[in-house]
Amino acid sequence: MTALQQTLLPRRRIVSASLTAGAILVGLHVLVALLSLVWLPHDPTGMTGGRLAPPSWEHWAGTDRLGRDFFTQIMIGSRIALTVGIGAVAIGAAIGVTLGTLAAFATRLLDDALAATLDILIAFPTLLIAMLVVAASDTASLGTAILALGIALSAIVARLTRILVKRVLLMDYITAAYTSGTPWYGVVIFHVLPNVWPTLSVNFALQFGLAVIAEASLSYLGLGAPPPNASWGRLLQEAQGTVYTAPIGAIAPGLALVSLVIGVNLLADGLRDIADPTRKGGR
Amino acid sequence: MSLIHHRALVAAILLGSVAFAPLAMAQDYDANATIRIGSLYEPQNLDNTAGAGQGINEAFNGNVYEALFQLTDAGTVVPQLVESYSASDDGLTYTFKLKPGVTFHSGDPLTAADVKYSIERVTAETSKSSRKKSLSSITGIETPDDQTVVITLSARSISLPYNLSYVWIVNDKATDITATEDGTGPYTLGEWRRGSALALARFDKYWGTAPTNGEVVYTYFTDATALNNALLTNAVDVITSVQSPDSLAQFQGNPAYTVSNGASTTKELLAWNDRVAPFDNVKVRKALARATDKKKLLNAIWGDYGTLIGSFVPPTDPWYVDLTGVDPYDVEGAKALLAEAGYPNGFEFTLDTPDYDPHPIVAQFLQAEYAKVGVKVNINIITANEWYEKIYKAHDFQATLQEHVNHRDIVFYGNPDFYWGYNNPDVVKLIADAESATSEADQVAKLTEANKLIAEDAASNWLYLYPQIVVSAANVTGYPVNGLNSQFFAYGIKKAK
């Protein structure tokens, strides 16, 4: 073992610790979400318990005002959060990467116009843009919320993509590819995207966390998926009035939300350290 | 024709003084105490015809301003600034004699001109009073002398005295009453610190019985939890209206506090659009009324508080009868009715749900209940503003949830153009005839009949009546428990020494 390897070893352990913790937290949520598709402890809309029953063997996290099982609703909440996170990031990535790449390849004028538009969009908070999109649609639904958040996230993705692509386009291997007769779309697919992907993927993980929080906020405000979809944000909103008498109603969905977002962020941290060798060893 | 029973009035006063005599003699309360009232409803301004919100009624009605008649906490209408009155035989001319010796806080005496001015303020083009429409039958106000007001009407209006209880008598020389006041009530406006507190000081030249306290301070909170904490830390003496049963746990069973459970006039309502299928079918409406376990719903929202109602009329309205037995909870019966109506496999509808508590949770309850009879409910969450535009104005909905706060508002069912579109000619006629009734007994009989008809028709699904919960420190007594129309008379509040 060389001296260099020895100094790297403890750092590597830190890196994999955050990656492992993140993977475990996110994995747990994925498992619960998958499980909720085939098995739930109670009927999610069944009013099976008493009003605000405390946690018990029958109801692990107690019941809400209508006597519905909290744990069941939190399990469904996991599924909704993951759906929204994946859906919003997918839409944000599709729009954002396309726009960003286009801007990087475009003429000076078009590029400037796109860059200015993106800057303006980014000046508005993600949540505000999402609220505007939801308000513009007739009825609130899970689909609308995903679309709204996807559109809101796309500006951030597009701006990052544009800068990354521009940096890659200056590289010698791009010039080499052009010289060897590769058409522009071939350059994008085989040379540009593979080289911007590591950084982008880390960013997607962070956007995922952002989308989950934003969806909870939308649902808290009544703009997310309509009831009875058990979004964590709506559970928090409904528990607001009973936070003193039945605190579990606010604590349980709060914990679920925090654990998923921390998990995703840890995962993103770990991924970044792998993707970006210059920052190996943490901040 | 005199509508006042002088002897009954005298008897009531005598009885009252007998009942209160021992208290007064013992003087076990502090006559100069400051009563601190905690509330969530800060008025936007001080004028109830200028869109000031319910907070101004709570602070000023009966305390700073008085009217010709007063709506008591029990829901009856009694003369206040009127000494006596009579109506012509055709019921189109009312003559009011004002109480002598009444002065405004500015020192001006109360005259007939002030009354005319005050009524015209409410009916004026620019007035934002919610009672404007109910006074629209007034065609003329004359003032033959300083103590007499003659009102002429275009049609008989038995509720004129009741409607006049909403008209504050303001000095006609008063200016800028959105920020100051000039009324005849037992308190004058003290300091008003916008955003935090409004103080009322005892008016020593008050014409009637002096208040049992020296000063009242309404303290305003924007958050119910902060308000509850204020009572717990002795920063306020009384909370005017508690909006959730879950904050009561900290006061119940604690000898330092009194929790009173009165009857409000706020009704939680599942309003069908009676114009559109399938809700134009009375069997469908009755079926869904029977498919609703209202007892369970009330318990979910209000715990052990609140009242079940079988129609739109609360117990404090004179035409109340218990109609909870008309469509009792019965799932099998509901299914049978739906089959009779031609929906053996149920149907699907959209429930427009205002986005604030308790409507979303009520909507989810109904969704789960109606699934049991095969009816699928799609919940559509909307804002209060959307509700007003889409439902109240455009009538573009299938079913909606709303809380109706007004007292004596069964008359809405006599208006086929109202948002819910209920149109039963018998009810329309009964409600119109009740207004032109020649006696109160006749009016009550007709409205009771209308009340029974709307219940039989299941015109809407009346889910429950909100409780009116007032919590106070145990040493504070004498506050109103029903708080009709958000009134909160402070002059009888006593604080033990």
C-alpha cells in the first residue's frame, strides 16, 4: 500500500458513508412505496378507528380526525412523493436539457435571448412558478402538480446544461469529432451528453429533493393532488389544528418528508464526489 | 295596533332586578374592572356599512352603537332606542316614538333626524351593508317631530323591527366614522391600535343601566394557538369564539377556566345544485341525506360539541322545529331510494370544496360515505374567491360545501335564483307571505311550514350546526354565550374581586 492510497482511504470511507446512508433512506422509501401497491395495513379511506386515536398495535401512527389510519396514508404519501419527484425531474430534464443544449448550439442572438429568459425564470421561486401553472389549469390533480413542478425545474436544468455544454464544446475532442465528419447530432449524442451527464445527474438528484418539498408545499396550500390522495403536505395541513392534542399527525408525515429529502441529498452528495474527481474528499 | 306588551316588559324588568339584586348588593364584582377580550376578528374599519367585517359587529354592536331594536343573545327582538311603536292596519306605515333623554357620546341628543340619517346610510348606493336588501321595501322616512319617525313601506314587512336591529343609530353630525364613532351605547371608543387592540371606555352619561365593568379591551390575534396561549398566560380574560375542539383540552376540567357551549347560527351545508340532474330529483337528494352519518361527521370535526340539524334553521330562529328525523342515517334505505330514482348503480359527481377548514376534511368524509352507496365523489378544491365567482354568481357547479353564518336566513330558500337553485312554488309563496304576515304568530307559522317543506324536499344536505364556544377565566362571568351575528355584548360582563 502506497502512501497516497493510505491518505485516500479514510476520505473514501466518508464519501461512501453519505452515499450509503442516502441509498438506505431512499431505498426504504422506494420499498415502502412499492409495498403500498400490493399491501396496506388498512383501507386508506376506511374510517376504521376512533377520532385521533393514539398510536397502537392496530394503528401504528394513530388515526386522523375521521378515524383513518395515519400509517397507511404515510405509505401512500411515499408513493406520491416518489412519483412526483421522478415525474417532475423527468419533465424538467427533458425540457431543460433540450433547451440548454439548443442555446449552447444556437446563434449568438438566440443564445442571448434564451439565456436572458432563463435568468428571468430563475429569478422566480420554483414554488411560485408551479403555483402559477396549477392556477392556470382548470382542476388540480397529481398530473398537473407534476407538470407544474417539471416546468418550474426546467429553467434551472436548462441554465446548467447550457453552461456545461458550452464548456464541453470548447474541448479538443469536439473539434476532432467535427473534423472527422460527425454530424452535429452525433456530436451531441456521443460526445456532449456523456460528458455533461455526471454533473447533470447530481443536479437531478438535488432537483428531486426540491420537487418533493415543493409538492408538499403545493398540497399544503390545497393546490396539489386533490383528496383523498394522501400527500404528506396535505397530511401536515390537516394535522395543523390538532398539533397539540395529537402531535403524531404532524410528526409522522414530517419525519417521512425530511427522511426522503435528506436521503436524496446525501445520495446526491455521494454521487457528486464520485462524478467529480477534483472534489474527492468532500467540501 | 301596539306590538309591545308593556306589562310583560315591566314584569321582565322587575324579575330581572329581583334576580340581580342580591348580586348588586353584595358587590362581589369589581365595577371598574378592565375586561380583556381575545378575538381573531379585527375590524378593517369602524363602520359596518363600509365592509369592516364581522369584527366590528363583535366590538361595537350594542356596546358602542345601538339600534331601534336589539337582537338579544337568545334570538328575540326587543325595543332598544324605541319607546313605543305602532303600525297602520295595512302594515305599510310604521310610527316609532324614540326613548327620551338619550344622548350621543359627543353630547348631542338623539333625534328623529339621526334615525333617518342612519337608515339612509345603510340603504345608500355606496353602502356595503349585507342588510341593504332587506330594507329595500322602505319608500319613505319622515320626521314629524324630534321624537317621532314614520317609515312607509311598499309592501308589508313583518321583519321590519328585526331588520332595523342591524341599523346602527349614528349621530347625523358625525364625520369620518370609519375611524371614530358617535353612538349612543354604554361604551365610547378609547384607544384603537390597529393590528393589536381596541379599547372601549364606560360612557358615564349612558341612558340605560350602567355596565358592570369599567373598560373593555378587545385584543386581536391572527393565530388561534396564540389566542389560546394568551388566555392560559392570563393576557386575556375571555375568548369570543373557539374554532377547534382540540384546543379545548387545555381548558376543560381545569377549575381556573369556564368553557361555555352555546348555539351559533353557522350551518355546515352540502348544497346541491337543485337545477341539474341528478340533484333535481328529490329521491336522489333524500338518498344522499340518508347516506350521511352526520353524527359521526360532527364528532370528527367538533368532538363532543355542535348540534345536529335536520334543516337550515338553527334552534335560535323562532321557526325552529326538530327535523333530524326526516332523513335519518340509513344506508340500505339510501340504496333503495337511489334505485327508485333510476340510479341502482350510483353515479359520479364533482364536489367543489372551499380550501379552508373544515371543508376539505368534510369532503373526504362524504367521499367515503357515498362510496358505500355506489356514488363516486370527485373533490375539487377551490378558493373562497373562486367559490364566489363560480358558484355564487355563475351557478356553475354540481354540489358544493359552504358554511352559512346568518341568523334567520331560511328566506334564501324562497329565492329560486339563489345559488343552489331550489325552486318549490309552495315554499316561495310561504316565505313571501310570511313577510307580509299580519302578526308574528302568523309569520312564525308560515316559516315553520316552509322549514318543514324544505326538509321534506331535502333541498340541501344540512350537515351540522357549529357550536359557539366561549372560554373564559373562571372569575369572569356574564358574557353572551350564543354570539348571534357575531355580537358580543360586553356590558354585562363581571370580573370577581
